[in-house]
Amino acid sequence: MRRSEFNKTGPRSGDAPERSGDLRGRRHDARGQSPNMREQFHRLRGLLNTMHERLNTMLSRLTTGQRLAAVLVAVILLYAVYKLVLCDPHFLEDTSRSFRHFIKFGIVLIVYGLGILAFFRNTQSWVVSVWHILYVGMLVLLTLLGVFDAVGGGLPLPVRGLTTTLFEFLISPVPLVVLVVVSRAMEMAPTKA
């Protein structure tokens, strides 16, 4: 019985069921990927490129004030979700420590990305540099402490309190507001020629 007949009529009593990892009868390229997988990858890449173009178009239409306000609202909502949902004692009991580390890492990355969107096409490049240095430096520190916490069996209580404070500072709207206020003050300050 050929494979096409097998799929149309169903298995007979003597036929072995097809395994999910069975590669017999399928054409693969040199990397071991099926043509269908390559097509899906190219579709996904095309979709991501389209989304990127639409996001750039949308962001270029917004004024700087509108963009900052939208990002500030998003950061405030994300911080509220963190405080209301992720700090809930039932959530803390039901999840593992490594899963909570993963969620916190993702939240910091989201806020970091929102900050980059807030300072999109900003005339003052130092604001974006400060944003990158602040978030990347703190994220590396928190990641190292998180890995030590997960692998080493736990951090001392004062260090754990410090990491929580740093994390909450990074996901709060405070760094965003401070950078916006300082950059606006620098724009309005008279320059000496």
C-alpha cells in the first residue's frame, strides 16, 4: 500500500501507525528542514516585516508628545498589572521562582522597548544612550543575580530586597518621566555661544 492510499483509507490492522518524528517519505533539504517549514518561516518573516513597516508608519504620524503620553500610559498599566496580579500571594504560591524570574525579565524587556519607542527619533541622542545604559546595565545585574538565585539556592534577604527594588524601579514610570523632564529642561536651557 502506498502512503497516499494509507492516508485515504486509514490504517489496516497490520500497518504500524505513523510516528510524529518519522521522516520516511518526506523530502528534506541539507539542513533537515521540510519545504513546508521553510515556507512557514518565509511567511513569518514577511509578516514581521509588514508589521515593522506599519509600526514605523504609525509612529511617524504621532507627535512626540502623543508618543510619550501613549508610552507612559502603557508603562503605568504594565506596572499596575505587575502589582495587582504578579504580587498576589496566590500567584506567588502557585508558580516557581524560575518562572517568576522569566516573567520579570520579560516585563523589563517590554518596558525597555516601550522606552525606545518613546524616544523614537528624538533629537537628543544622549537621552537614548542614557536609556540604553540604564536598562542594559541593570538588566545584566538583575540577570546575574537571578541566575545565582536559581542555581545557587537563593540570595540573602537584603540582596533579594535590593533586586526587587531595582526591578520595580525599572518597570515603574519614574525613569521615563525623569528622562523626559531632564531632556525638556535641557532643550529650554539657553545655550551660550
